[in-house]
Amino acid sequence: GTADALRRLGAREEATPFMVYLAAFDVLLSRWTGQDDVVVGTPVANRGRPETADVVGFFANTLALRTEVSADGSFRELLRGVRETALEAYAHEELPFERLVEELRPERDLSRPVVFQVAFAFDAADRSASEPVRLPGLELAPVDPDAGIAPFDLTLRLEPGKDGVAGRIEYATGLFDETTIARLAESFAVLLEGIAAAPDRRLSELPLLSETERRHVVAWSAGPASDPACGTVHERFRHRVRLAPDALAVELGGEALTYAELEARANRLARHLRGLGVGPETRVGICLEPGTERVVAMPAAPTGGGAYLPLDPSYPAERLAYMLADAAAPVLVARTGLARGLVEETARTVVLLDSDASRIEAECAEAPEVEVGPENLAYVVYTSGTTGGPKGVMVSHGALLNLAAWHVRAFGVTSADRATQLASFSFDAAVWETWPYLLAGASL
């Protein structure tokens, strides 16, 4: 099986099972994290001297093994590097890990261990086949202690068994849930099979997905989901308007817009934005309360050739200013009260829908001619920032159309539907509360 093939691979490369499985674990970590510099800690018995072999006591130490994982290299090449690294580390295994930390002086953070956060251990002894330890007058049994806390973010322990290699994963529940760890374990098993079958294959080409996961990916990516004749959201929106110009598009209280009225207002704003220099890839910040104006501004930005940046006015001003500056949005669409504090340093131009209403209304109601394709940017949405600073995700027209088309199919959206606008404008859920319904001719 796989374990036998990996054992033979290790023997050919003069590598121990520990080195083989550590190299495979390095590949898994690199592929899951997208990092090519992997540091894994491992315990060593530190009983290399004959005089310590039978001494009762704790001699164990910790080694930090650093590996450069090249996606273009093969597993065989990586294994040779891991073997060399491990042998060099063993030659210095008596150096206390605490001394290493003192010399390196890494930046300390009480939320994580220093030097490495992932550990690996391989017990070469096959406990399933070993005789129990017997001492005169004593009954001995193995105990598997559970300290209740994980010393590292992730620890993989392997040992030989009757049917190959058995293992367990210990993890910090504050970082991972059980489902994620189960997927990680399954990915590792698939990766080991791929390594055993083709150790000279490029690391980036080694499989990580099970057959079930591969079928899901194929099903999810089946396409194209969007109409090739309508490669951008504003073109698809325009097509929907032509089908039913008098259908209800947006309603808030007593205010309502038909699709024809919504398109006319969006086109006027789009032309106004074009006059301010908006074109392909230009980010246009939209900071408006829920309502018809916000729905007008969303198609207006791509109709003008640009991409919209949704800004929830209920967010702190510092957060909104950060998103505007980080996205390099030169234009902001807002109302007078909402724009206060966001204009001076973060946007070069501001469009105020209340004070600029007469100038926008004077624009032509026909859509401007723009050269924008499926690969161009449609909108930018920011992550929550719970794992660091907020990060802007850039979404193309093609990706947005595929999402909208999938949503329409999956939920059976028709022009008779009405969709509530509940999500925060800066949350990606607002995207599928809006675009699929506009492109299907439904009402917001």
C-alpha cells in the first residue's frame, strides 16, 4: 500500500520514515497556507550518548526544522533537502531550545509559541507489536494524558501500525474547527497517495482533493454560467431593462422606480462619473444609506466603466477612510452629511447626490459607450479584518455574472420575486441580495 511505497522511497533516498512523512507534512502546510517557507517543531529524545541510554529522567529537547518548499520542485528533491536539514539539526540536538530562542530574540506574542506554531512527531516503534513492559511487583499500562490545552496551533503525531501508519492531530480549537481538521487529515492521506505514486511529480501538481471533493469542484465550476453575449453586469442589466422597462425595480416606502427609470438615473450618474475621469479599473466609493439612491449608484459605476466600492455609512469613519485610501478610490459618491470627514484626505473628487442633483439630472439618459469586458473589475469588497487588517477583494465582471447566474438557478429567482435588502452594504452578502435579482428582473 501507500505506507510500503513510502518506506521503499525513503530507503532509496537513505531517509527515515520520520523524514519522509515530515517532508510530506511540509508540502501539505505549504499548499494549505500558500507559504513556501515552512518551520515545523519536533521533539527529540536527546539520548545519543551511550551513558544516557538507561538513565531514568527527562532529556528531551525540541528542534525547529525549516524547509523551503518549491512548487516547481519534486517531492524526491524536497525529501533530500529535508533529510539534510534533519541530520544537521540532530548534530546539534543537545543545544537547548530555550538557548536558541535567546539567540534569535524573536518578537514575542503571548497568543502563539515562538519560532514555530506547528509540530510534528513520528514514533518509530510499532507499539501494536511490542511486548508490554513488566517489572516485578508492578502492573503497567500506557496512559494517554490530555492536558486540556494544545501547546501548539497544530500538532501531527504518527506511528507505525498493523495496517500502515496511524496518526492523530491535536489542534487549537480557537483557530480550527473539527470539520477543517478532518479535511486537513483527508488532504494529507490523498497527498501521501499521490507522493507514493509519483514522487518525481511537481509539488504543485500533487493531489490534495479526494474524489468526492473533486466532483464537487467540477460541479461548482461547470459553466459558463453567464450569457456570453452579456459579458458585464451593466450589459446584462441593460438587457433586462429592454425585456420589461415598466417592471418594478426598487421600492422603499412610498418611493418606487421602474427598470427604465432606474436605468435612466444610473446612466446619468454614469455619464457624470465619466466626466470626472472614471474609466476601466477606477474605483468609485459609494457611501449611501439603504434606498433607491444606493441601487442607482451600484450599476452607475460599472456603466461608467469603473468599479464600485461599497461603504456602509454606519461603519466608523476611520474604517471607511481606510477602505477608501487602501482601494485608491479617487471618487466618492455620497450625500452631504455622509461625506463629511471622508473627502479631504481619502478621495480627490466627491459627488454629492443632493447638492449635485441638477448637474447629474442634466446628463443624457443614454448609457455611455465604454470598453469593459468580463475580466475588468466590477467591485471591491473588504474583509472584516478579524485576522489582521481589512483586505480588499477585487471581483471581476465575469466572476460577478457567474455568481448572479448561479444564484438565480439555485434559488429559482424569477421576475415575480421581491428581495429584501438586509445585509450591510460593505458585507459581501449585499452582492447576492442585489445583483441576481436585478439581472433576473425581480424587485428590490
